[in-house]
Amino acid sequence: MPKLPTLRDAARIGVVATCLTVVAACGAAQTQPRGQPTESPYLLLFAGDEDGAESDFFAVVDVRGESPDLGKVIATTPIGMKMAMPHHMEYSLPPAGELLFANAHHHEKSFLLDVSNPRSPRIVKSFDPPPPFRFPHDYYRTPTGTRLVGFLRSEGADPDPSAKETPGNHGGIAEYSADGRLLRTASAAVAGLEKAVRPYAFALRQDIDRLVVTSAPMMEDSSADVIQIYRYSDFTLLKTIALTPGSANGRVIVGSERAGFGPRILNDGSVFLNSYGCAFYRLSDIGAENPTLETLFALETPEPKPDEIRGSCGIPIVFDHFWLMPAGQLNALVVLDISDAAKPREVSRLPTPPTFRPHWLARDPKSDRLVLGAELGGEEGVYVLRFDPATGRASFDETIRGAGQAGYISLKNQSWPHGASGPAWAHAALFMPQ
């Protein structure tokens, strides 16, 4: 990874985000009901103060089409920390009555947020990583309401002698109760592996007692490009499988296997996933002694800079039989038809401005709207999109306009309810259906 000169730059340069949306039930795809008559009225952002002089904060944006405050921040909740690198929240709001998990990466702090009143989010609790683990990243809600959490590192040296980050040892996984009580942990360490496993995102097949976990770095110099399969009931690590590079137009895309990212469970029970390097995979026979991992193909992406992972394919969602893939280095949202998961095909791309590198994607549970966030710059705003499952095409929401751009919500010139603190940036965003 490149040398990061500032904490603000760090929020934009590491392999960010990762990845896992909540599945409604074991073996079900990450899809949500369509055709409901209303749209979610608000959008929740986890925002960072641009110059680091003031506290970072949660922010609520009004996205009601007929509201005079459309596109404006109407509520904020400071976290009491500066330069915290606000990062991931869960990938959709939990059911009513449950708290939302989120993390401030630089301070290694997890927050539990009460969003029952969308105009007044409230921090109920925070917790630190359980020793020896460090740096929480992703949160995944299980069907029973517990949360799986991935920790990217643990105390100790990185098994890769060329790595510079300290500590840099293998990460681990943990399970917490819905109110943030630690239930159990497990290390992702594999004896003899030359690079550390950095648990990133989850896909749980509780019906067959299997948990799939990807591995990707955030700010770390080195990371194993693998997926792991655990027995969920006792957190026993069963398999560690290396990713291989994908091909495009008959050419192997070197580096496309880097950093397994967003696994999603499809209707046939298989797990479809992308790497940050923009290769695509299908994992099947997950409950067997030797599951099958197919390398399907890769997107053609620009050659990476030294010490940079190519592609920047981030956090996907499944919408009907489509895989929606933010591809940062392509400055586009790429849509794949996965009706035949073994033979996905690209059907459309929505280009974004060259200063905006798409990374975060979440869906409005009440409508066809999406929210698209950025990384590596461009985080001073998010886009609200529309998706048409009849055509497989996304478009910018014309009902919202900021900085002269359709669908854009800018964070440069907002008025913050908690006080004037200048421009902000945001990485994670979720629709609030209340």
C-alpha cells in the first residue's frame, strides 16, 4: 500500500470498505421487496470533518422528493472524536428496535447507534476490540440478530517480513449480541501462510452450518488473497482457499485476484463474490469437504500504480438477478446479469465523474433507489440513483440536484445542526425507511 501522508488521505487511499449485506434468511439472496408505494424519507451518513479540527459525526439527510429540505442535512450526532476515519456501518438498517453497528477505523472504536428517531440518532454504546484483535471493519447481522465482526489484525508481527505495519498479525472474527456483548472469537491464522489473513466480509449459510469469510487489507501492507470457510456453530476453521486471477478477452488480468471482497448468497445457495481487483467467483458445494470455487472472469481495469491494488471493485448489491458493482478505477457502476451465476454477463455501465471513484452501494428497502458512495477522493458527496430491473440500467435520480449534478448530495456547503465546522466527507450511507 502507498505511504499515507495524512489521516484524511488515509481515509481515501487504503483498500476501503468491505463488504457484506444482511441476508434475510439462510441461503436467500440479498434482495429486498419492490413495488412499495413510498420511498425512505432520510439518508444516514457517517461523516468526517474535512480538516480534522472538529468531531466527526453521524448525519441525516432529507431525501423526500417534495420536501423543501431535499438534499439538506437536518440532524447530526457528533461522536466526540476527531480524525476517527468514519468508515463502515452495517449494509442495511437492522429491524426496528435494534441498534446499528458502525466503526471509526483510526480509533478502532465500534459504535451502537439508536436510529428509532431518524431525526435524532443517538449513540447508545461503544466498544473496543477484544484482545488480541485489532481494527474492526465489517458488521454482518445473522438471522438471530447477533452481529459478526471482522478484525483485520491482531497483536504480533506480520508473517510477511516485508510488511511495515505494526501490529500486523493475522486478524480474526467475533460474534456479538445485538446490544454489543461479546459472545465468542476465533483467529483466522493459518500455520505456514506467508501473508496474514484479514477477515473482511461475511456470508452465512446457517442452514448448513457454514460461514464464508473474505480477506482484504485496509491500511495494511500485506494480506492473503484467500477466502475461508468456518463451521459456524463452533467457529472452527475448515478451509482456506486461494483466489486465482480472472481473465478478460482471453487475457489473464494479473492482480485481479487481490483482496476478496463482497460475498453474497444467491437463491441457489451458492456464494457469488468479487475481489477488490475486479475478478468474480462462485463458491458452491459449500457444505462439502471440498467446496468448489470457480474463477469466472475479470473486468479490464487500468494497470495499477506501484503498491496499489488494481480495479477498486467495492461493495456490491444483488437486485433481482443483477449484480451491481461499484468499480472505482473505472469510475462507473457496472451491472452484471447473474441469472446464470456460472455465466455472468455485463449488461450496462453508469459512468460517474472522473473525480468520483464508486465504492459504497446500498439500497432503499422501499423503492428502486440506491445510494452510491466514493473512496480515494470524491467523498465530499454521495449520489442517489434509480435502478430499472426491467433493463438492468441505473440512472442518476433527477429529483435531487447538488453542485449542478443530478442525484448528487454535496457535503461541502451544508449547515451542520451541531455547529459550524466546515466541509465534511462521508464513506458509508444508508437509507432510513422510518
